[in-house]
Amino acid sequence: MAFIVPPPRSSPDAGPGRAGPGPVDPGPAALARWYEQRLGWATEGRAPVRLLTGIRFDVLELPAEAGHALLRRPVRTGPVLLSGGRMGLLVAAGGADELPGLLDWLEWGPIALDLTAVGAGGRITAPSPRGGGEGSPGAAVWLRPPESMHGPGPALPALAGFGSSGEDAPDLVRLVDAAATECHRVRLSRARAGLRKGSPADQPLAFS
């Protein structure tokens, strides 16, 4: 099966390290092969194609509203996908196991945040490699596409050693803290909206 190979400098979404446009054939077999060959990611090739987590990456999941607010903050992320009302942030494998402890350490533990993680043994729907929000409503798409496994792109967000520069990767602690903050803001906003709906001022007037 032929794949589109982006030219070195002319493709706007395929600079050095970018995985580039997806396969010509939109079928599940071609899509699975694209992820396996271009990124080295394990897949389940049945329709819909799924990416296996816990091998090359884990995924932090949060409400899309909180995720969009997070992307406006000056915090570094890895690849980011959108699927329906949920946003997924790719992090280094093992990050899902670290999430509960990080939330406790950051003093978010007692709060019911809609922030979850998919790790070893999990699966996510494979987005269209072309990204840019294409596809039918609710379809999984890349907002920040992944880097090619052959390119020099930055590593996925991971725990950094305290006091050491370490690898040039986004810091998982900062990312989790920012994600928790935005999830909490969405939670409070929805709670206030619920109170306003239930307030007497919003009830129809009754006349005897």
C-alpha cells in the first residue's frame, strides 16, 4: 500500500520529525499500518482501529472544555487528541500509574476531578493522522499531531529528576497540575450553572 511521503520543507504539517499526512487508503488496515510503520505504535487493526496504551505511551483524559483551556496555558504537552467530549494528552508509558500519587502530592487528591488515565492494557480510538480537526463530528482527531519515531521530536511528558536537567521532555508534574486546575474550574463552573438553573429567579412565575 502506498503512503504519501511529505516533502522535506514544503508540507505545512510535516516539518522535521512530523509523522506527516496519513495513508491514501482510509481503510482500517492501511490506518493501522501507518501507525505501526510511521510511529512504531502497536494497534488493533479492526474497525475502528485502536492504539494500545502502556507500551509506547499512556493517555491522560479530561473534559474537552478543560483541555482547550489547558492548551491556552504556557505548559508543554506531547501529542494531543480530541474524541467527542474528551481530550487526551499523551504522556510517557507509566504515567497512568503515577497519576493518583501525583494528584495526592499536589493536594488535588480529595477533590473529585474528571481527570483519568489510560495505561497498560488500555486502548484508545486511533485518530485520523491528518489532524487539524478533520472528520465527522465526534470522531477522534489530532489537535497536536505526534512526531515520527524516526524524527528528533521532544520526548513525551514524564517525571523529571528533581534538581537535574534530565531529558528535554515536558514535565509530567506541571502538566498534571495544570490539567487538574482546569478540570476543577470546569467543575466549579458547571456547579454554578446548576445552581443558577435551580434558583427561584429561573423558575416560571405562578399566579393564583
